[in-house]
Amino acid sequence: MTQTDSGVGSKPMRLRLRNHQSPGDIVMLTAAVRDLHRAWRDRFITDVDTSCPDLWRYNPHVTTLSPRARAVRTIECQYPLVHQSNRFPGHFLHGFADFLAAELGVQIPVSDFRGDIHLTPAERNSQSPLAHLLGVDAPFWILAAGGKFDFTIKWWSPSRYQAVVDHFRGRITFVQVGESGHFHPPLRGVLDWRGRTSLRDLVLLVHHAAGVVCPVTALMHLAAAVPVTTAAPSNRPCVVIAGGREPVTWEAYPGHQFIHTIGALPCCLGGGCWRSRTLPLGDGDEKDAPGQCCIDVVDALPRCMDLISAAEVIRRIELYLAGGVCRPLTAAEHNRARPSLRRSDREEMMRWLGN
């Protein structure tokens, strides 16, 4: 947050936008704030109260409003448009913008096909983690091989993630990430940074990444929203293992390989099923209810996810390499990376993060 306002003599409407959902939702809210200010540059002063302050750092559209500021309107931000997502051909980016437009009585056109994450010049010019670890600026991909327990229906098979990693051994270095307390089974042959990065650290990691592999999660939204390095293409490669839960139009980004099975099964024939869990967990959560659980489970996977093979994910990554959007490791880079892939890299990683 780069500005302050005491509430004295200001003519624009003061807003405090609140939302305490998951990071992916907050990335979408950053886009709505951007588009509100692009459309109505001098009409609003906007503060935010969200679960992810790291996603708002250095955002020029956000002003810290003093508790003494007069006439601040607090809005609990929602995206009810999601309930029309199987019928209305709109993206998640439209969700908060559509809601705020109705609340404020203005039009808020979506102006960019990505969230709005800002980096300082120092962050943009920072050294990549592999350059720090290996002494060479080698490309790497970020891999998230799990997810939260509230939406287990998004999980894919750990053994298939491992097959992807094994296929690209010597050609791609994968950095495995995942929040502590969530389900992120360890993989072999990766740089293991699970539970070791703050959200801002993850933003910087994405900034330097050549590509991303993940299910439908915040990481795919960051892959689109975080600025690329000067040497990278404008759209960061991202392979999303999506299945049949969410409509393609609601989630997919240009330049991403969004692997879905919408229309391939009766349960997602006309769009995403929007269910939460593959099987009940018995934790008392309402997401264990029959209407929230998958109705077609194969070997502990939703059938829509089981239909996606490791070979298909490999093929989508290979497309980026074959097309020249990103490059594989050289033999010399791989040889430098191998020791870090065999041992714990925690000490070196912490030095890169500056902790």
C-alpha cells in the first residue's frame, strides 16, 4: 500500500473492500480494484481488508484509510456470478467486478485477462532461486501436487505427478510448493520447498519461474497475474489439471494448457459439477454432505480427474518446449542442479528468501 489518507477534505467516495477467502479469490479481487480505478480514476479511494495482504503490496490503487477517515463505506465483496458460470460465458475476473458495479451503480469493464500483482524494481531485478543455489540462472518450473482438505475433489494422483517429474528428469527442474497443513505429498527428484515460503515468497518464485504445473488453485491465478521477467514471454506457461469441477470459461487463461473433462461424463456434461470432496472426511464439515461429494469415484479419484493421464500432462508441457516458449535445462545446468535435488536445500533456500 503506497498512499495514506486522513479523510480530510476528500471528495471521492471512500471504500473499504473486505474479503477473507482463499488467495485465489483475492487475486481476482485485485483485478476488480484495478478495473474500478481504470474506469473511475478519481471517483473512488479504496482500502482493502483481506486474508492476503502480501497480494496487495505496492499496489498503486490501494490507499490506507485512517480509522478516523470520515464516511468510509465498507463492502463485503462477493462474486454471485459464479452461480451462473455454467450458463454465462464469463471468467472469474468478472465476478467481483460485476458485484462491485452493482453495489456502486457504475460500469466496471474488465481491462486485462489477469489479476493485478505488483513488484518493486528490486523484486523484479532479484536473483532467481536457482541462480542463488547453483550459481547459474537455469530455468525451473513450480509444481503443486496437492491441495486443501475442503476441496479434495481437485486433487490428482501423487503417483502421476511423480511420473511427470520422472519423465522430465534432466530437462526440467521442478520446485515443489504447498502450504503447511494442506495435502502436499513429497515427490522425488524435486527441490522441496513445501511449507517454506510465505505468500510473498511464492509471488517472487512465480516471477522467476519458467512454468507452473498445478490443479485449479491460487497458483494458476498467480501464474497469470505475476509479472514475467524481461527475458520471458508475456504469458507464463502453465499446465492446469482441472477435470470436470469448474467450467473452462470461468477459470482458464490465454496461454495456459487447461486440461479439463467437461462434457465427457454425465456428471459434468453441461458444465462444472462444483462439488467439493471426492469422499467424505468425517471432520464435521458441511462439504461432507452427499450433495457436495463426487458421485463417480475411481480408485479414490474423481473419475473426471482419473481420465487425465500423466502422459497427457507430459504432452502439454512438451508443447511449450517444442514450441520454443521455454527451454529445457542444458546438460551443464542439470549437473549443477543434481546435488540440490538429492539433499535438503533448506539452508540455501532460506538464504535466497532473506530469512
